[in-house]
Amino acid sequence: MPPSALRETTVVHRGRRGRFSGPNTLEHQPAKTAVIEGHFESHKDGAPLILFGIPNDDAETTHYAAEIPKLGSLILKHELEGEIKGLKEWPRDQRPPALMPFITFRVMAGLDFLMLGIGLWSLWARWKGTLYQSTWLHRAVIAMGPPGFIAVLAGWYTTEVGRQPWTIYRRLRTADSLSPVSAPAVGASLITFIIVYLRSSCSAQHAERRGGISCRAGLQRDTQDGWCKSVSTGRGSSANDARVHASRRLLGRGRD
């Protein structure tokens, strides 16, 4: 499958999962849905979709809300008049903080739409035969690397902060489930993991350069620098370049 189609399929799959996870969250964790949507007041005759705003826990309102009428109920309940409960339905000590989940959810969703746009752009370039010549597309794909990680982190912040003050919803509070582990112990564990992974990575690279790992088919090891290099093209390309050439052949470029 071409990378552009793979990216498109992945993003669309994430969108389909999001479409079904919204009603599921509404059913099992309605307070989280209320905080994600920015609703403090209940809407019995259809809730709007708040695109942007600034939720305020103290004032119990979302300031500067830019909203689309009824669309929130249509997305979550699949009907324009569906009832959506607001945060005021729960005591203050059973509500999640409003600002962070509201913002992180929109960061995640916005980046997902950007990735969808890159996927559509790459499919268009593929259809036009300019996938490998489109400089701005290549720059955009590289630029969208870090935002992918940011979207994942934003999603986790939405999930974890949005279910507070519960570890297990309505069963176990976070305050009652904390482990008696000190911060220095957690930090030492994290540093140990980092050292182990860095050491493993360096060892693997050293072994490959010294010939401890055999080259793939169509490549042979250079006796001077130790890298696996192409023997079929007659060029001194690295193993990574050979993989690129192989990928292009699979995509229909550079066929023999």
C-alpha cells in the first residue's frame, strides 16, 4: 500500500473510532463529555457544538464561546433534540477541571484534521504523478512528524484529566489510589529506562557497523565504513537509501 494511502486509511480509521467513542463516553462518563464539550448548563432540547471558548470553573460558564446550534447533540446523540447534561448536574468535587480537557481535545482534533489534509494532498500528488517532486508536500510531511506525537499526548491528557477525580469512574477516586512512591524513586526509574534504551540502540548500531548483523538481499557490507550498500545499482548508497529505492519500486517508480 502506498504511504499516502496508508496515512489516509489510518487517519480515517481514527475518525471512525472517534465517531463511536463519543456516544460511548457520553453513556459511561457523561461528566467527561460535558467538560470536553464545554457545557456547564444542561441542554434538553439540543446542545450546540462549541468550537472555541474559555471554560471557567469558578464562573461555571464558557467565555467567548463560538458554537454551532444543535450540532453537539447530532454528533453525540445522532438527533438534533438529544439531551446533553452539563457540569452543573454534578457536585463540584465530582467534576473534572474544565479548561485542560477542553483545550487538549481541540488540539488533538485539529491536528487530526491537518494530518487528514496531508493525506489528501499526498493522494492528489500521487494521482498527478508528482508525489516525489512536490517539495512543499515533502516539507509539510516532515513538519507533521512532531504534531503526531503532540496529538497522542493531547488525547491522553483529555482522557486522563477528563475522568478526574476518578481512577475507576464512580468506584475509586484518584486520591485513594495513589501509590506511596516518592518522586525521586520515579525519576530514578525513568532515568534507568532511558539509559537502557540508549545503550541498546548504540549497541545495535555498533554491531551493524562491525558486521554483526547480516545485510539484506541485494546489499553487501562495505569493508571501509561497515555500512550495507547496494550492489545492483552500482551506487554507494546506504541501507536506508536502498530501502527508499525498494519502496519506490513498490510504488511503481523506477521499475526495471
